Amino acid sequence: MAVEQTLSIIKPDATRRNLTGAINKVIEEAGLRIVAQKRLRLSRLQASTFYAVHKERPFFGELVETMVSEPVVIQVLQGENAIAKYRDVMGATNPENAAAGTIRKLFALNIGENSVHGSDSAENAANEVRFFFSGMEIVG
């Protein structure tokens, strides 16, 4: 098994409800290590650029507005098969379909306010981590 890094974003619906610590607990109990973390408020340009892959989708505008509405917590997670592991820990995008004990089942309000984002591939993880962090900010 390979040690990987992946990006996590604790979204505005979760930061607004002060759930960062509870979500971090689920992440760490799953065996993932938080090797970088910062809280910030995304600009519309940052959110639009980060989610550009969804630009043609009908939910793009709503996604950008949601992501700029409140602060977010951006993290780099590290561990064995971290990308797939975090996808499992997050649960299905729609919390109604998420498995018990996953972040989205525990904390998401609905499909649009689903509390967390995670990278979906090694290539995207590397690009997403670089989008938010310099190498010296990641300390494993």
C-alpha cells in the first residue's frame, strides 16, 4: 500500500455549525493524519477556479456561492491509500445514500450542503493540494 496525500475541505455548512473538531476526529480515527490545515474565506475567483471542472454543470453557480458564504477549513490528509480511504470516510455525496458513520451521514444537511470535499484521484489530489498549499506548509 502506498502512502498518499489528499485534499480535504470542510465546507461552510460545517464550519458555520462549528463541526471542524468533530470532523477531524472522524478523519483521524479512520487512520488519516492531518499534515496541513488552515481556515480561510474563499473569494469567488478562488472558488470558481477550484471548481472549474464543474463549470458547465447546472449546480456550478450555487456551488460557488455556497463555498464563498462562510469560512472553510482546507486540509492535507496523509496515509495509506489516503485518497480512496478519505472518499470512504466522507460517504456518498448525497447524505441520504451515505453509509452509517461517514462524515456526510453524520453531519451533512443535504446534497448541496454535504460538509466536506475530497480529491477523487491522485492527479486531482496533487493539483488540489498545490492550489492551496506550498510545500513548506505541509508537515508530516
